[in-house]
Amino acid sequence: MSAARDRLLTTATELFYAHGLHSVGIDRIVATAGVTRATLYRHFPSKDDLIVAYLSQADDALRARAAAVRAEGASPDEAIRTIARAIADDIERKGFRGCAFLNAAAEFPDASHPVHRAVLAHRTWFLDTMTALFAETGKGDEEAAARHFVMLRDGAMSAGCLADPEAVSETLLLGVKGLLTYRSRR
């Protein structure tokens, strides 16, 4: 990645997350990154391409975190708890503004739009990852459990910027604990 492309993507990431995708214009990104419009368009042919790159970078980071959890060799239950704890830590992070993917979906509701498709690709991966983890527990009903986990996560990500982040994180972790405990008793 060239230094200019990296600076553009870093700048766009900070601005998009803090202010929203539609409200941040190309002029602001170019000025903040200290590059020309020509440089931006050489690396990203459109603002939509820049937004998709922003989401792809976030997706890559989350995939790497999930892979690291898996590589630690923890039990499936512990891996699920670790992923939930990472989500809770994100919610409690200063400057938290919700889930970048949920925010993008709200701004780009058209399912055929490239930004919306990037969101759906991430969500499909996340649901598939959680389904596989729940399947590894050997407790059955992995698809329902994974959907339940994703819904808990989505609610926590939405509530985390509207309510006390510590209480939201605690509620998320209790919900995941309950989900794992319930499945153990079946």
C-alpha cells in the first residue's frame, strides 16, 4: 500500500466512523489527508470505493481477531466468551459510535449497492464463524445459537452508544453466558 493510499484510508476511517459516511465529503478527506483529489481518485475511483475499502479493512481486522482467538486453542465455549469480551471491550472504548457495518447499512439500505453488499459479506462471515464455533461445542442447535449471539451483539453495538457502555457490555456478557449455560443444560 502506498503511503498516500494508507493516509487516505486512515483519514477516511477516522472521519467516516466519527461523522458518518454521507456527511463526510471528498474535500474534507483530501484536505485532512493532505493529498490531492487526483491522488484520491488514483487509489479509489469513487467515494463508494473508498467506503468499501474502509469496511474491508474493518472486516479484515475482525477476521484476524477471530482467527487469533481460534489459534489460542481455547475450547469453543471459551472462544465464544472471548469474542463476546472483545465486543464488550469495543463498546467501552472511548469514541465508540456503534458498529461500522450497522451504521453503513443504515446509510446504504439498497441491497444492490456495493457498500451494502460489503456489509452483508461481513455479516455472512460473522454468522458463519459463530455457527461453526457453536457447532464445535457439540450441543446442537448451532444455527439458532449463532443467530441469537449475533442479535445480542447487534443490540449491544446499538445500545453501546446510547446508554452506559459498561452496563451494555455487562448485559451482553450475561446474555452470552446465559446462551452457553442454556445450551449446556439441553
